[in-house]
Amino acid sequence: MDSNTTIKSEIFNLLRDYPLSISFIKNLSEIGELLFFGGSIRDYYLYNEYRNMPRDFDIAVKLNQNNESLFESIIENQLYSKNRFGGYKVKIENIEFDIWKLENTWAFKEKKLIAGERNLAKSVFLSVDGIVYNFNHDTLYADELRWSMENKLINIVLKDNPQKELNLLRALLFKKKYNYEFSSDLKEEYKKSISLYKNFHEKLHKLQISHYKNEYLTRKDVREELESIYS
């Protein structure tokens, strides 16, 4: 990364034609620290550029004291919905933002880890998701993702997860996208699920269609990937 470039400036450059989205981010950053995590930061880190607009932006907000009502008003001024885990899906100019109060992200709310920006990168199921960027302070935490890059492996970070099947599907997609292999721990998770479901490949394929509204892997692709885990 160029010494004069920050991820913040790259995000603003990416959104230069979306002034309402930029305003939304700026407004949030004035009432708390914005922790970008997941794919919107991962792909920039991997390629040192934004090749495409991210599917969405995942942001955990570490609110400044007494700014709860301001946070709610900023969200409520947008087109939004609340998900079953307590986060907000906000849509602005056809760009989606998944917004969480830091302490309400699943692993922290369930006391799996102590709430904190460093631990946010350790609260993910897959190591390729283990990256967090503090927008306010231009600080990056990427140990888990860096491990995957160096070893060309996808590993498990935190086994407890409310969306394990979705993450097992996502791991198949990441394997194809980045040409990484699965760690032994991740293979064991697949084996457990395969033993529980007679046609687990069919279950993952259907989940892919319902979640992404697209078919990146055919039924045959999914079945062959699962079969290869035993080879």
C-alpha cells in the first residue's frame, strides 16, 4: 500500500459517486469508531485495490458514551431493516451496509469473547474473514487473514457460530475464489455435517441459491468438493 494512501481514502474513492453513502459513513464516524470487517476490507487487503464494489459493507460501531440516541436516529433516517441477530441492514443508493453496535455482534453478545476491536477479528468462523479496520484511527487487524494468505489454507477461528452451514458454504466459494485448501480442523467440521445430513451437498446448494440468488457452484461442484474432503 502506498505510504500516502489509507484504506479510508480508498473507501471514499470507491464511493465517490455515492454522496449519500459517504455522508452516512461520516455521520456514523462522528458518534463512534467504525470497525469495517469482512469482505469489503478483505478484498482490498488481498489485492491492494478495489476491483469491484463490495457486495455489502459490514461495520461494527464502537459508540462514544451517551451517543445511543444519535446512533438510532442516523439509522432510522435511512431505509433499513433489523435482522434476527440485532444488526441493521441499511440500503443507500443501492449500496448495502450491515451495521452493528460492537457489543451486539454475536460472539460478544453471547459472551464467547470479550468485546473489543482486536477480538472482532477473532470472532469469525473462517480465517479468511479475520480482518478488521478501524476507520477512525486507520488501524488494521489482520492476523487471521494473513495466516490464510501465507499458508494458502482456510481455517476455523471460532467454532461457535449461529450460521455454521452458511459459513461452510462460504468456505467452498472462498476455496474456489482464492485457490486455498481447507485445514484439517475445517475438514472435520464438514465431516460432522455430512454425517448429520444425508444429502448435505444438496442442502448447501439450496442455501447458496437462497442466500446469494445465484449459482456460483453447481450441485455437482458442491458434491465433488465434499467428496474430495475424504480423499
